[in-house]
Amino acid sequence: MAVNLLTNVHDTLTGFPVHSLNVWLDSTVALHWIRGSEEYKQSVGNHVCEVKENESVVWKHEPTHEIPADLGSQGSPVNEENSL
């Protein structure tokens, strides 16, 4: 999960000036789950609880077409001319 990857990278960078931990999602539904306070079905609830355990992470929304990591999976050309 993204939180585990983020915290592992953060822990590896001990000694470097890391001022904030930010994660961008293209899913408004997942962002609603993370920011919400409702009780969810077990599978969603377990993931949401795991995400919320690390309160130092800031979750933000980014439209799918603006996420550089998704360029290849969207059939977009990955080159210097494609600027985001």
C-alpha cells in the first residue's frame, strides 16, 4: 500500500530534511474514505484504518490526466515534449 512505501522511503531518508509527507490520489472516492469518519465494510475499513494510522501523511487529489506515473498506462507518449 502507498502508506507503507511512503513510510519506508521516509525512514530511509533519516538525516535528510523531509518537511512533509504528501500522497496524491486520482480517486475522489478513496480520498473521501480517508477523510471521512464513517464505518465501512471490513475490507475498506481495514485499509482506511491502516492509512489513518500515520497522521503525518497529507492526502491530496490530483486528476488522473495530470499524474506523471500514469502516462505509460494511459497510452500517452512518454517523452520530453509531454510536459505536466
